[in-house]
Amino acid sequence: MQLHAIDLQGRKQYNVVIETTKANVSGICIIKTDEDGSKGAIVNEFGIHALDFTVSADRRKVRLLHVVDFLNKWYIKRVLRKDLQFLFSRAGEYSDRRRELHTDGNTTVMRNKRYKITYTFTEIKDETDQ
């Protein structure tokens, strides 16, 4: 069994920051997993859904279900989908020509080198987990 950078077992919550050179989106990512795959949402501090997505059970496909209006362009959605697909399918430390992934404790950072986008996921520990 391969350990992945982002754990998709049961229900998980992450603080998430998506940074670009011109703007950033921050909030909470909630991911729920069952036998069919995972469903997730990134919600900002005001409760507005930035994106909703699904991840296949084998972690090879990510599908964007809803994207907030200012990100809802085909070229932005393509980059987001491929970046999330890379993030959920890789383990530990990984780098290729376009992306690099680093995991440090509860924090996973993925950088898209081509478009200069940084995704930071920090797991929120439940009090029941401890």
C-alpha cells in the first residue's frame, strides 16, 4: 500500500491556500471518501464554494463539478484539474518538469512551476483523532 501526500481515508479536513502571482484563495478543504471514490469541496472563510470536485477510487482522475465564477474559464479549470490530479495521485516527495510536491508532517505543498501556482494543504486534526 502506497502512502499518498493527501490522505483520502474517511472524512478529512485541510486548511488550504492556493497562491498565484496575482491573487490567492484560502479556506478549508473537506474530503469524504467511500468505496466509489472521494468527493471534496474547497470553501473560503465566508462559506463560498471555490470548487467542488471528485477523485476516482484509483486516484487517477479528478473531475471538477463546480468552480467559482472568477475561476470558471476552460484554461483555468484544466490547470486546476491536472494539478489536483497530480496532488492526489503522488506520494511523499515528487518532482517532474512542471510540478513538485513536498510533504512535511501535516503539510503538503505542491507547486506548478509553469504557471507559478502554489497549493498548500495542512491537515486539521479532529479532537477525536487524538
